[in-house]
Amino acid sequence: MPTNSVKTFKMLGKTPCIRSYSKKSPVIRPTSTQNQSAEQDNGDFRPPWVYSASHILTYTLIPTAMVYCVFLADWGEREHVFSPVRRWTTKFKESFFSLSPDEASLIEKPQPPTTKGLPITRGN
């Protein structure tokens, strides 16, 4: 069932122009019975690469903005909605970049001294 706006267009002798922003729309030409105006819509003026770029930017910029807001934006010193996530991230980074007790004990063991040195060569 057509909506009121579609009925209004049909009563005026015009067809509604519904644009799809995901792909290039076909050229809509008025029929001879329709009232032709001085300016005709000859389709979309944008080149096809604009649609691909728009999709790529949409799927990259929105997640990037979300990650920035959650992990990097300065929300002040008081508690905020992202504080638990930031605390978890801080703990994870500390555990990743620190040594476990077993690993620390491996480093603290004395290394046996090496008695081999580089051979001394004398130039003539």
C-alpha cells in the first residue's frame, strides 16, 4: 500500500525519486505526459569510486573513533563508564610487559663466565 507522499506524487502526475546511496542510481527520465521542468535530474553526478570510498571510510572510521573514545580519550580523573575497561587494559599490559617469578629467577641466576675470547691477530 503506498504511503501518503507516494499518493500525493501520483496525484500530481509525478513519480517519487527514491535514491539508493549504496550504488549509482539509474537515470530517471520523465515520460512525455509528465510536466518537464527546465532542470532535469540526469542521475547522480558522483563517480563510482565515491561509493566504495564511502563504505571503506564508514567501516574504518567508526570503529577507530570508538576505540579512541574507550581507550585514549581524556575523560578526566573521576570515575566514568570506560574506567573498568581501562583498568583491565592496564592490568593486561602490566602482566604482558612484566616477568613472572619463574622468568625473573632465570634472569637472576649467575651466568657462567666465558673464558674464550676473540683470537688476537697481529697484522704484519
